[in-house]
Amino acid sequence: MQNTSILQRTLSFIKEGNLLETFLAILPLGVSILMLVVLQRGGKQAGIATLISSIIPTLIFPFFHLSAEQLFIALGKGVSASLLVFYLLLPSLLLYHLLQATGGMRVLGWGIARLVPDRDIQVLLLVMGLAPFAESVTGFGVGTILIIPIFVALDFSLTQSAILGMLGQMAIPWGGLGIGTILGAQLTNLDPSILAAHTALLTAPLPSVYGLVALAVAGGKKSCQHQWSAAIAVGAILSVSLYVFSLSLGVELAGIIASVIAICILLACGYVEVRKNRQKGVLSTSSNRPKKTISFQSNVNSTDQKIGTVKLSLWQVLAPYIFLTALLLVSRLILPIKIWLQSHFVLSIPAINLNLALLYNPGFTIFVTVFAAVKILGVGRSQFRVGVMSAWRQFLPGGVAIACFLMASQVMQTSGMMTTIGTAAATLGHNYKWVAPWLAALGGWVTGSSTSSNALFSQLQLAISTRSGLPLDWLMSAQNGASAHATIIAPARMILAATTVGLYKGEALLLRLMAPLALAAVAITMLLLALATNY
């Protein structure tokens, strides 16, 4: 009887002429996948094609029609969203290139190898500890941007470094002090702590899965056999910590505390490995390297220009990262400072939803860190000039691609394309529980942001919950978790990772490699949602 009802609603949906409307709504998504996966084009070409395919229906078909003013406002909103990314990406690239030019990245790689000689523990420390910590404090993909260059410094390939950096985005629902989760809770009148805790339950297996995948990417079967237990244990502790601290301390601090616990455990594991090796008389591969400082001629590959001899200690290289972390914690956790930064020097254009707090945004903190690094590392004028030029050349292609994809997502939202897709899914009634995570994932993939996906679909989830009787707290938890994990393969985020590592036109490769994992993450969320709702 229920299946007959679903069939009747579906036939009615088609008879009403909504089939063409739905096809046109998903057309830009199909073009994006076609360009990146099938034709294997670069992010710039794929972004332009996706943008064009989103604009054309608004010019031809009345159900998606936008006036010239509405279209320009939608494009402006895309540019506005892009500015938030650019403000973060450009100084991050500049910091990386300054460290590269002075030899700091080489010293950093040596230092991590000295601190945690076990290469597999190094991977887990960065992916399951440092990246979630940075993401929890700032959001906006900062964790990825910070750890990808470190993987390069540890002699991982560019592709490995990009993938490992993307795997570090396992705490996105708690990113930026839980801003996306809080927004979803506000839009649906839920308790943010409960929403975050339920999200932790629906995504509980994923940190362990990501840890195991990170080991497989870094060292294959051998690494998995060596440290599989550590990956599973730390992943379980992360999930439990996120659940407990979301309920007890709130979503704002849960991600920070959980990741700090993971960091401490992995550092302890590294120490235990060192003790074991010493007892066995095994010397780490890093023991033959210089003890305190490294002196060498640094070169910039893109220009083949010798910059000069630089002598750096490990503490000099770590100082900018310590300084950056301290500034972020102070600006996020000390309420008077946070309020002042959020309310002063705000670039605001309401028509295009631009509200950029120039001092509070993590990009400003990274800019300050760049100038601190110039002093700490003793960067000369020639080094600074080469670093700026290298950062700009690396930024420009990815910046254009990111802007195109974000403008396309805004056109789809403004024209009603995303609403059309959601309405089509809502015809499933009680069986909507099998679709809810995929709809959320679609929103995350298109916008590149779980916050944007929650803003887009939270009201729809509320309406469907009221109509179907499905529990809203679990629907929204699936929305929150699935959208977050789908953003890992969002075009904007893949371009961000590829740009950070210098893997030009590598977005298609990253999508092919990472898509199965992201789809599996959404499928796991779907199955756990079905169990949680007792269907």
C-alpha cells in the first residue's frame, strides 16, 4: 500500500511537468561531473562550464527565470563567498612559500620525524589530530591548508599530500567552533548540543575509517598492518569525545578538546614506539640527520633562482605555527576580544550577503603570521618577493575555478534549482530517510560548505519531518553529518587542496580517488539514520 502511494505521487510529479524541471535542475551537477571525471578537465574549465550550464536555464525556462538584476545579485553572492576563501587561501600560500624559500619546510619535516620517528604515527598525528584541531578552531578548510605542506615536507608525493590533507576534514560539523551545526539548530529550533551529539553518533565509524584510509594512502598494506589498531582506537576516542563534549561543554569546544585528546594519545604512541626501538637497538631513519640546525642553499623550483644561505632552528620554523594557533585561540575563546574583532572593520554588502569581518576571519590571522614569520625566519627582500610571486601564480588558476563553482551554486539556489531537487525527494514520504543524507550531501557538494547546505535544506528537513513523522533531530543530524563529509569532494575544496599542494589540473584525479570514500561516508550515515529511526 505504501509503495503504491509512493508510485502515485511519483506519477503525479511527472504528469505535472516537473520531470523537465528536475532534469534541468541537476544539469549543472552533471556537467561538473562530466568535465572533472569523464573528460578529466582542469578545475578552471570545469568551473566555467558548470557556471554556464547553471545560467542558461535561467535565461530560457520560465520556472527558473531570473531577471538581469537577480542574476547579477546571485553572481555577486558567489563572488562574496569566494572572497571568504581567497582571504584565507592567499596568505596561507604565501606563508608556505616563505617557509619553502628559507628552507623552513625541510626543517619542519626533519623536526616532525625527530619528534615522532614512526612514519605511520606521523600520518595519524596530522590527519586525526592537527587537522581536526585547526578545522575546529577556524573552519573554512584551514586544517587542510596547514597540513598539506607538512606532508610535502615529509617527502610524500603531491597526490598523497593532497589526499591526506583532505582526509583531515573529519571534524567539519564542529569546524569554526561549530558554526554550521549551530545554524542548522537555529533554523529548526533544535538544541545545538543535541544536534552535534547525534551527528557524532551517525558519523561515529568515520574517523576510524579515515584513519585507516590515511594509512593505506601513505604506506599501503604494510602501514595498515602496522598501525591499524591505533587508527581504530584514536578514531573511536575521537567519536566518543565529540559525543560527550558536545553534550557537556557544547558544540563550540567539543571539536577542539576531542582533537587535543587525539594529539596527546598519538604523541604518546610515538613515544612508546621510540622506547621500543631503543630497547631493540633500532635507529630511526632520522637519527642520521643534523641534530639542531640545518644550513643549506635554498632554491625555488618555479624560478630556479638561488636565494641565499639560511640557517634555521626547528623552533624558528615552529614559531609561526605556534603564534598562529595562539592568535586563533585568543580570538575565538576570549569573548570580549571575539566580539570586538567581529564588530570592527567589517566589509558588508547586504545585497550580495557579504559580511566579511576582516579582523576576525582566519585569513587576517594568517596575514599577521606571515609578517611575524618574515621577522622570525629572517626573510630577505628577494625571498619575500619570490614568495609573493610564487604564491600568486599558484593561487590564480584555483581562484578562478573556485569563484566559478561558487557562483554556479548561488545561481542554482536563487533560481530554485536546489529547491526543485529537494521537492522531488520529498515525494518519498517515510522512505525519505533513505534519501535525506544524499540530499544533504548534494547540498554540501554543490556549495562546498556544510553551513551553506544547512542553510539551504534545514527548513525543507523540518517540513518533511512534520509531514512524514520522521524524527527531526535525527533527520537534521544526517543533514549535518552527510553534508559535511560530502564537502570533502566538493569542487571548490578539491581545487583548494590541489592549489595548496601545487597539483595543477589535479582536481579530476582527486575526485576519482576520493569520491568512493565520500560516497561510503554518506552511505554509512544513511544506514545509521535508518537504525536510529527504527525503520
